[in-house]
Amino acid sequence: MSSQVQSSEHAHEEHLTGIKRWLFTTNHKEIGSLYLIFSLVMFLIGGAMAMVIRAELFQPGLQLVDPHFFNQMTTVHGLIMVFGAVMPAFTGLANWMIPMMIGAPDMALPRMNNWSFWILPFAFAILLASLFMEGGGPAFGWTFYAPLSTTYSNDNTALFVFAVHIMGISSIMGAINVIVTIVNLRAPSMTWMKLPLFVWTWLITAFLLIAVMPVLAGAVTMVLTDKYFGTSFFDAAGGGDPVMFQHIFWFFGHPEVYIMILPAFGIISTIVPTFSRKKLFGYSSMVYATSSIAFLSFIVWAHHMFTTGMPLAGELFFMYATMLISVPTGVKVFNWVATMWRGSISFEIPMMFSIAFIVLFTLGGFSGLMLAITPADFQYHDTYFVVAHFHYVLVTGAVFSIMAAVYYWLPKWTGNMYCITTAKWHFWMSLISVNILFFPMHFVGLAGMPRRIPDYALQFADFNAIISIGGFAFGLSQLIFVWCVFKCVRGGESVPAKVWDGAEGLEWEVPSPAPLHTFSTPPEVK
Amino acid sequence: MRISKFAYLFAFLLLSPLTLANSDYNMRKGVTDVSHSVYELHMTIFLICCVIGLIVFSVMFWALIKHRKSKGAVAAQFHESTKVEIVWTAIPFLILIIMAIPATKTLIAMEDTSKADITIKVTGSQWKWHYEYLGHDVDFFSVLSTPLSQVNNEEEKSETYLLDVDKPLIIPTNKKVRFLMTSDDVIHSWWVPDFAVKKDANPGFINEAWTKVNEEGIYRGQCAELCGKDHGFMPVVVEAVSPEKFEQWLAEQQLAKTEAAKEAEALLSQTLSKDELMTEGQTVYMGYCAACHQPTGLGLPGVFPGLKDNAVVKGDLDEHIDVLLNGRPGTAMQAFAKQLTVKQIAAVITYKRNSWGNDTGEVIQPSQVQAFIDKASGE
Amino acid sequence: MHAALVKKLIITVVGMFAFAFALVPLYDVFCEVTGLNGKPDMEAAQASSLVDESRTVDVSFITQTKQGVPFRVKAKQFSVAVKPGEMSELVFIAKNLSEYQRVMQAIPSVSPGKAAKYLHKVACFCFDRQPFEPNQEVEFKLVFYVDTELPQEVQELTLSYAIFDISDVALVRDDATTEPYKG
């Protein structure tokens, strides 16, 4: 196996340069970088849309945009953040780190890997282009419920459908690659229970992806055929049911949100032990907890549908199952705290982001538990309370973990240490502004403000102004991050192979920056 | 133990202002037994979460402070304990069971299929509600009454900005009111926070909810499912009055309906002046049409057609009336037959045909609109 | 070289495809066994045999016609009090308000949801697509009974018909009969 890898290495040692190098690369590190840069660009674009939303919501009344455009902003903001920022970022991290962490020379299917990435810019070009076409882009929420998305949408819906299909294909191919790589290419001494947690969480995430992305493809295809080919999946006149759309969508949608958090758990489980200088507490428990969460994620989807008119038995089942998920999630939080307990803790930037993650993600978990309680959910559903919940778990959860990961591994990728002062500014400004932005959303949601509205009653005005200010501050703070990363890539203080003294794992045995080809021969794992 | 007492005290002090329901921070207690149960449940779960959070984060911050490398802490070597894992799996599980009991009780109490004193059909459509008192022959649309000038920041906003309708739903207190929800187009959701009633209105199907209001008053809610452009502009306003007042109101409505029918009949033989029609037409236009077609008549290119120099507006009268009465299926143009009287339709057509440079000089009488309706229904 | 693996993979793919197809009858079985079934009942029920004299249930009827749909359907009686098991008949008057031939589809929906499977329709105009001549008025008969197994706590239920104009898909201009609609 290793000799085959050697010869193919020499075969393409007359390397491509310039654009062609990036277009045709099959190298996991280069593809990882492509994903990460793409994700950052999409994060800024999606963030710009959020700024439009917050600018309109800064005061009651319609000042800047008309309601139809506002709905396009909320829809495309959601689609971009979910499919263009968070998922590609985690995939980029997987590409960079998984082969190194398991002692493999590259991903198992390098050419498919290239395609998994390169179809993404096309998908988002299609989606973003629809915003500029007559009639505007999708305006039915990222959840695109029928019949708003079928009978009552414009023809640019077809573009939305194609874009989603392409994104789905990218994710499925990526997931296949991850599974085959982890199962087949581990160094011989890297047994299952020695796998780093980041690899475990990605392995489980990949199975979730393969299970549910086809369901999304099905949902979106049914929307297409209902709209253009005379089917009536979601139209009562032809024997269909709009609520069935919600079942199908959320059967994808709920595992999807776990897809967006499990890799985060893996990242935190990597960083906290490093800066506590102590092994992760309860390794096997963490693996089981992650698997339980993944399994449970399949049987809770209808907690997004408590107000649709479900039978009592259904409401009770989904309430209990949803509440159950807090048990393995809580176990993970306790294990992280136990890792820190009686460790020797230092507060580098990755650790700061991880600590913020633990506190704030847990806050999002609490609002999630409150949402699980069906009779109370009748008052929370489709209000800003829900918006607060998912932004806490996704922004201070997933996004913070991605930033933590970047601050953790960027020196390994570039060979340079970033400017700590700039990073500190980024951290503190983000931490403060993100809470100003999202915490008051709990209040306005409880006080009765619905979601997805461009204008609101006067009693919500004060908090909305505060939220908008937090939003602008948070948006601006991310420019500090861009600057910090950009500067680091350009140059900085050189770092050794083991950048952080408490770090463990195979990636810290290769030089910094990691050479293009690592572990061409499998290493010995202690 | 000292720590937990402090935690409890701290939580209580922090939270006591928040237990003020009807504040800007918290859910309302509401005016029904169900809404009170829901509020209690919400506060219970919330407080449990606060206590858990306080305990867990206290432990973590303790570690962050006391076990710092900079203060000389040396890392211990333990990294697993099956006993501990079992304990901190079992305790949360038990806490969940404790939470699930009142939650289940409240949910079961909401499942009440006993006979109601009155049933009201609630129909959502883009972007208004329609209420029908079943068995009483009273029905009407309930449309946002906040003027566009307030939305466009030309006028100061009223206190009930965006939460005002022309005709609120009137229900009796202390009686079980059953609601049947459905929709004419996309999914909407009917929500009154003070009743803790939120139920989706699905097209083609009916859903059911009920309430029994303990206090007279005006209660305001909003549509709670994205339904298109004006999702934020279709409020729900319910006025709960004493059963006696309710009966009286119902009788008045039934009377008013017969009166209105007689008036409409009489109108058909009258000839109204252009001025009268233009004035009424402008009111109708601003209230029902301008949201999409704009006060300027220019519409939103690509989304809502402009009416200035519009072929239908300047062309065949029958087609124009047809579009207003029956809408344009497959587009956002609603059918206004049930919402606007024959007089209002004649007025708004007259207004459009003589505004923004559409100087047709035409004056359309209610009788012409009625003639179209009679022809179409074959009567 | 990989013949055995390829064979296994092809069998798996074919098997999954067959499973997806089999899901249609499998879902029906699942719904029957669990009783979780929100589908509108679109097939004629068997006539009832027993009658429960001890209680009455109020059954009300409403129709829902979207604005712009040129049909008007009204039940002659808004509600009836029936005994579980007792056969009842109700007349609906339906009219095509337009000058064209049209086809109507009525979709039934029962509330509360848990009563849905206890309302048995023996004859209903909702089972079929209904063609109308211009301005034609027709009387339809709904024959139904409420199952004696209806839970005691359900004291009233409502049958709602959503009325749809399906002329653009169902209209057959020559004189062929329209096919009965199967839910």
C-alpha cells in the first residue's frame, strides 16, 4: 500500500501551478484549505444578509427593504449559514485533520474529494444568482414548507431546488470519503478506542449525512414535481398533505442539526485536554454519548411540529424522546468539566473559545430543553425564543468551535503563530457582542414576538434595537478574525511541530507547516 | 451546603423580577386556566435549568480559577470513572422524569373534547383571518387596520401598532369556545398568547383548539407561521366579553347582516357621483390594494404588477371586475368577492381607472358590478 | 477481480429499490396496526350493525371553499345529534357558479383527530371527482355513522369538506366518465 502511494507521488511531482493547481488538486490539505476559505467567504456573505435583517429590525416600521426582500434575506441567510458556512467548515477541518490524525497519507477517494468541493461554488452561485433575477430568490424560509414553496412561490424556486441537490451530493460524497478513510486507512496500531474524538465524531456525523441528505433530496424533488410536474404530494386537492412535507423535511432537518454539532463536540474534546494538560475524561463514555445522540436524533423530528395538530400520543412520544437527548449531551459537558478539574489549565485562544462554547452551548441546550416541553412549546414555537435557541447552539456552539479549531490548528497548517493580541480582540469582541445580539431574543420571544417578520409591535422595539447593535458589532468583529487569519497565512513567528505543550495526537508529530504529503508510511501509535 | 444555598438565593434574586409575567422579559400568565398551567410549567422548567446551570458552571469556574497552570497547579492523572458516569447519567434522567410529570399533566388537560358552548371556524389566508360563528350565520374578515402611513414612518405609530384589526373576534368569557382552524392557501398559524392557544391552519384540513377565558378584555396575537410577504401583518385580536354581552352582540350582527343586504339592494338602483366613488375608492385602495400595488400604483416590478397604464385597469370592465372578485389563481392576487361589498368594488375600480394618469374618465356603478356577478352565477 | 463485491453491491442497490417500493403497502400496514392514520377516509365503509343507545354525539358539517373557486357547497343541516352505530343521512347542495363545465373534488377532514377513524362514510360525494355542467346545481347525499367504539370523552366532532376545483387536471371534454378518485 505504501509503495503504491510512493510511486504515484513521484508520478505527479511535476506539480501543477496557479489556478490549475487548485482546480485539480486531490490533496486533502489543499482541499481542506479550499473548503475553509469557501466557508469563510460564505460566512461573510450570509453575515451580510443578517446585517440587512438587523438593520431593518433596528426600529419598528419598514425603513430599508420591502417584506418580500426581507423574506429572501432570512431564507438565504439560513441556507448559506447551514449549507455554505458551517457544513463546509467542518468538512474542511475533516479533510485537513482526519488523515493526519489516523496516520493516513490522504483521504481514501482523493479525486471524489476534489469534486465534493468544487461543485459547491457552483451550487451557491446558482442560489445567489436567483436573488438578482426577476421575482427574487427563495423567500419561504430555509425550511421551505409547502405549499408556500410549491404553489405560492415564483419560478426561481427551480434554481433553489437544483442548488440544494448539488449541495446534498457534495455532502454525501464527502461523508462516504470520511467513512471509507477512517475504516480503511487507519495506521495498523490505531485501534478503534484509540481514535481521537474528532475522528469519532466525524465518523458518526458521516453516517448521519448518508442517512438524511437523500431525504432532503427527496423533499426538494417533491417540491419541484408538485410545482412543475402535476404531482400532489403536498396538495390536499390531489390527495396529498402539506403536513407530510414537514415530516419529511424534519426527518432530515433534525439529524442535520446534529450533523452541525457533533464535529464541534469532537473539536472541544480535542482542545480542552490539550490546555488542561490532562487526558479527556471518560473517553469511551464520550464515544457512547455521541452515538446515543446520533441515534436519538432520528426519533425526535416532530418536536418541530407540535402545533400542526398531532395526536396526543405523538406529542407525548416526541416530548419524551427530545428530553432524553439532554442526558448524553449533559454527560459530555460533565466530562469536559471533569477533564478541566484538577488539570493544569492555561488560557490560549483555542481554550478561550472552547470555554465559551461549553457555557454558551449549554445555555442553548437549556432553551432546547424548554422547547421540548410540548405545552410550553405552544407559546415558544415560531417566536424569537426559538431563534435565540438555535443561534446559541449554532453560533456560540458550532461557529465558536470552528474558530477554536482554526486558532488551534492554524499554526500547524501555516507554520506561523498568529498575532495573539489580534486574536484576543476577536475573541472578546465576539463574545460580548454575540451575547448582546442573541440573549435578548429570549426575552422578545417570550414576550410574544414571532419569527420571520420584518416589522414588529412597539413593545419589542427596545430589545430589537439592542439586538441589532449587537449584530452590527458581531459582524464587524469577524473582520478581525479575517485579518488575523490572513496575516498569519502571510507570515509570523515560526512554530515547532508540537505547537501546544499539552497537545497529543499524530498531527503534532509532523513538522509545522505540515508538508503536502504526510504519513506516506504508516506510523506507530502508542 | 453553603454553595447551593448561595446559588439558590442568587438565582431567586436574579429571577424575581423575571417572574413578573406580562413584563417585556417573560411569557404571559394569560387569562385561562390552561395558560396559567403553561406559565407555571415554563417557570418550573426554567428554574430547574437555572439551578443546574449554576451548579455546573460554578464547578467549571472553580476549576478554571483554582487549577490554573499559572498558579502552579499540576495536572492529576485520572481520566475515567464508570461510577461517576453512571451517577451523572442517572441524576439528569431522574430530573427529566420530574419535569415530564407536570408536562404530561398539562398536555393531557389541553386534550379536551367535551362539548363546546360555541364553535368558531378560523380561516387563514394571505394575509388576513376570517371568522365564522358556526350555526349562527355570522362571519367576517379581520384585517390589519394599522394604516400604511404608520408602517412607512410617515405618521407616529399607535400603541397597538400592527396589533389592530378592523373587526376583532368577539367571544364570551367563562364558556368553552372551540376553534376549527383551516387555511385557504398556505399554512398559517393562529396564536393568542394570553390563551396559550397556537394551532396551525393547514389548507385542505381542519385543526381544533379550544379555550375558556376567565377575564374580560382585549387579547392580541399574531400569525405564527411564515405565509409570505405580509406574514408579520395579519394580527389576531380577540375581545372576550360577558356571555350576556356576547349574545347581544351576536344578535346585532345577524341584524346588521340583513340590514346590509337590504342596503346593497337599494344601492343597485342608485347612481353615485364620481366624487363619492373616488373618495370611497381611495379608502378601499389604501386599505386593501396599496400594500402590494403601492400607493403610487407602480407595484413592485417582477412581483406585483403596476396599475398605472395597466392593460386590465384600462381595458375590458368585465375582466377587471373578474380579477378583483376572483383573484388570479397561481399568483398572490387574492379574490376579494367575500371581503369587499359591491359598492366598494365599484368604487375602487373607479378610483384606479382615474388615478396615476389612467384618465379613462369612467365611472363604475355598483349595479354594473352586480350585473357581472349575476351573469356569472347564472341567476 | 472484484466480481463478488460488485455482485453484492448490485444486489444491495436492487434490494433497497425494492424496499422503497414495498414501503407503499408497508406504510398502510403500519398505519393500520398502530392506528396512527391521518389520511382522509376515501373509501366506502361497511354498513353498521349495532347501535349504542346510551349516548348521542353532535356531528357538525362545514365546507371550506377558497375565494375564487366557483363552487358553493352547503349542508342542508349544520349539525345532527346521532347515536353511535346509527346510520344517518345528510344532504349537501352543491352548485357550479360558473358558465363553464367544471370538476369538483371534496376532501374530507375530521376534527378532533382522534375521532377521525370512528367516522365511517358509507356513501360520500368526496369519494369521486364530481363533474358539473355550467351553472348546474346538484344534491349529494352523505350516508355515515359514528362507530360505537368512539371514545366516551368525544362529545362532538366536525366533518369538514375542503372544496377544490380540479377542472384543469380532471376535465374530459368529450363525454367519457371521469374516474373515481382514490385517496
